[in-house]
Amino acid sequence: MNILVCIKQVPAKDAPLAIAGNWIKESDIGFEMNEPDSYALEEALRLKEKHGGEVIALSLGPERVKQTIKEALAKGADRGIHIADDNFAQLDPLGTAKVIAAAIAKEKVDLVLTGLQSDDHGFGQTGVLLAALLNLPHATLIMQIDVQEAKMKLKRELEAGWFQWIECPLPAVLTIQSGINKVRYATLKGIMAAKKKEIAALTRESLGVTVEPTQKIEKIYVPTKSKKTEFLTGTPKEAAAKLVEKLKFEARVI
Amino acid sequence: MKILVIAEQRQGKWNNTSFETLVAAQQIAAVSSATVSALVIGKGVASLAAELATKNVAEVLLVENDLLDSYTPDGYCAALKQVIESAKPDLVLFPHTYQVRDFAPKLAAMLGKGMVGDCVGFRSEGGKLVFVRQMFQGKTAADVTFTGTAPWFVSFQSGAFRADQLAGHPGGKAPVNVVAVSVNAADIRTKPLDLFKEAKSAVDLTQAPLIVSIGRGIKAPENIAQAEALAKAMGAELAASRPICDEGWLPMERQIGSSGQTVAPKLYLALGISGAIQHVVGMKGARTIVAVNKDQNAPIFEIADYGIVADIFEIMPALTEELQKAKG
């Protein structure tokens, strides 16, 4: 079973963000694998361990994203695909999916996995759009995958605690819900082995993809507050005492 | 301009975010001299269409087919593509539900169009609609406009508009128009099976008047005892954001957010929770929100009534002690 996993590199969770137009200043901040994608990668590795085949880790973005591909290789992916693109942040969801779909179309894969959304743009559309563009069946927010011959039985998360079993033929595209598994760490042996693994280099141009944006992010900004927050200051003890006072006599909730 | 709202039902029951989206449509219509139509899709849903017709809409489109009884992305996309091609709306609005996330981007792509998903608001600027969504987990907002020609596809986040502002039909009832669609069984590639809930949860957080909730800031499972002690001193239930339950540090039944429970307690104390949108939709209805976070720019402070910018590991024991003192 050959599985291609789409992984994105995003600003580290605690990175201080400095806004620049409709994106952020990339200098001086750390980047990491988009957390929802790390669950998709883990699921791909587990399926490979069970059913054989290879895992391909694909990432679109500037030179820096190679580090995240290397991390995937160190965890056990067999090879990487880097679609080099310094302007990835200006692609809309459909454009992003068109570029990635063109790269996937060159591969023979049974399953394409993505995380449910990215922690930067947060479009949450790439997996579904890949399925549309590659004309593959899809399912989203998957919490369990049981492969049975040429089809899968999937546990899909719905809202408010509901789930649904669905059957989906292979090949297919699935977006993975966070929490489906426990993500592994790379071992030293894995990191060493990764050095010998191949990362193919592609570009929009080499793939022959031209994109026409359907939407434009005009600007990004710190959101305006919907409530006025009263900040309580002082030592932890003072702040705690003030809070108890407020909750008791002002908000009257305790 | 024509606005079409795709309302959502499952097994004959509304997803109530549909009505919030209808309010969004009415508000957009008010500033852009547009008409609003609403659509319901499924099988045996004529009574739901009749209910939509009592709202202030120009018409209700009723799309029924045996193959639309259970939701499938292939079935819904095939049917809705035909409706959009014939009804020719300029703006197609969806509630941003799990189901919409599953099919709406594909539907838009089948028509060669894009979708702006998970919006929290809109503005009209010089006749152009600007949609506001969140990026970087709620740390920034983004103004997004469509380029290219209609139809444009937009989904609105749960809670972005208030369903109680929904206007009724001034003349009593809007017409319900049946739209025939052809759907082929062979085109539906996934097969929906049983719907189910996991083992019934022992705790019903929706009924808890006081909730102490922990996020990533708790750092390690062994630190949860401190939050438990605080919850106990307050007489509150302990809850968490999704990452904590994903890690298995607390059971899933204690998760607050879009994939967990939606609560509206008297008091919600968020400890080390950044305030990602998926969490906030589950708790923003709380009467009083207190946030403790060491990052003063954490989005949780945007909705907090009281905030303490500090290390939760310093605040938790101090607050536990003060609560015990206050009880005497």
C-alpha cells in the first residue's frame, strides 16, 4: 500500500508573530511540522507497518520546509517530495491543491493523507480539493482506518460526540482528525537513515501548473476585542486574591 | 445579487448553525440589495422546507432524491452542482459544519470556483464584500475578498451570527420550489454506515455551573492534579481543550470545543488555553470567562472578562488557597 502524506511546515506554536501585509515576517521565528499533519504521517507509517508499501512525504513551501520533510523521513517515511515555492503563502486553497495534485498525479499511490487543517492559514480544504482534482473518493476527520482488500472501513468524527462508519474504495484521499493515534518521535537511527533518503525537488513550473487565484487575503491583523478584559496584576497571591474577590462580589458566580 | 443559503439537516433534524447562516445572509442582503433563498437537501424533508419558508426568504428550494437520504460528499456535490447551475446564485453560504467541510470545497472546485471557509463576519466596502476569517489559530484575523466571477462560496463559523435575530417572512410564507436533480448510484463512491456515539459519558459538562479548563499550558499529565485541586476548591468540573484529550491526559468526554461539548456555564476558568477557534466556539457562551495565560497576546484574552497574565503553575496553587480561605 503506497501512501503519500501531505505535510505543511508552520510557525512554531509559541512563535511571536509579526504581521507583514497579508503574511508574517518569517525571519527570527522557528517553524515546525503542522500538528494535524503529524497525525496523518503517523497513521501512514502505521498503515505501512501493517500492510507494506512505501510512505512518501510531500511538502510545498520555501527551502525551510525541507527540514520538516527530513523529520518525516527520520520518523520512517521512505522518500520526500519538496515542491519549492517561496510564494506559497499567496496561493489560495484551490491553487495550493492544484500544485500538489499535479505532483501526486505523477506518483502511483493507493492513499493520500492530509491533516484536517493547517495551524497557519487554517483553510482546511486541501484534502477535499485534492480528491476533487484527482477525481478520487474522499472522507474527512477520520479517527480509524481498517483496510479491507480494495476498500477501507473508516470511522469518521461528526459533531457533538457523534461518529459514523463509512466504506470507501481505494485509491482515496483522507483527512485525519487529530488524536487518532499517538505520534512517534524520530530515533537516532531514524535520523541517520534519513540522510540517505531521497527528496525530489519540484516547482510549479516543472509541474506545468498555472494557477489563477479565486480569492485574495487583503491583509491580516490582530483581531479587535469583543469584550473588555479586566487584567488582574500583582504577585500570584495578589492576583488570585483579586480574582476571588471579583468572582464573588462583582461577577457573583462563586 | 442572489444569495443562496444551503441549510443543513441530518435525519430530519436541523443543524442550528444553518439559522445563524440565514441571519448572515439577511444581513448581507440588507447592505447589498440582494435576495435570499434557502435550500434544504435530503429525502423526506418537505416539512423542513416549509419551516424555512416562514423565514424572511424570497424562496425555498427543496432538493430531494432517494440517493440523498444519507449524506455523501459525492451525492451532495452532484445534486448541488445542478441546482447552482440552474438557480445561478452569486453567493452561496453554508454553516461551517463538519459536513460542509467535507463537501463544500469540492462543490466549489467542480464549478471552478473557490471557497472562503470558516468566516466570522463580513463587511461591505464600496460595494465589495469583504469576508473576515481567522488565521494562525485565532491569533490574527484576515480580510478576504473574492477575485474572479460568481458564484462565490462562503461558510460561516458557528456562533458568528445570532440565530435569534432571524427575521420571519413578512407575508407569512415564501414559496417552496422543488428542484429536480439526477443522481447516479454509481457516482456515489463512499457508503455511509452506522451513526453512533461512544460510550455514554459519565459527566455532563453542559450542566456544570462552574468549569475549570486546562490547555497545552498544563505541559504534562502529572500537573493535572494541581488543576484538579483548584476545581475541587471551587466546586467546579474539570474540562480541557482538544490537545489534552488527544494526548489521553483527560478522557474525551471532558473535551470542550467544536469536536467536544459546547458549554455555557456561569464561570469558565481557562488555564493555559490559547483560545484557538475550535475551542472558543465551545465555551464563548459562558457568562463569565477568566483566562490565565503567560502569553498576553493569546486570543483567549479577546473573550475574557478577567485576565491574569502569568504562569499557571504560580496561579493554580495561589488561587486554590484563596478559594479555600474565602470558603472559610
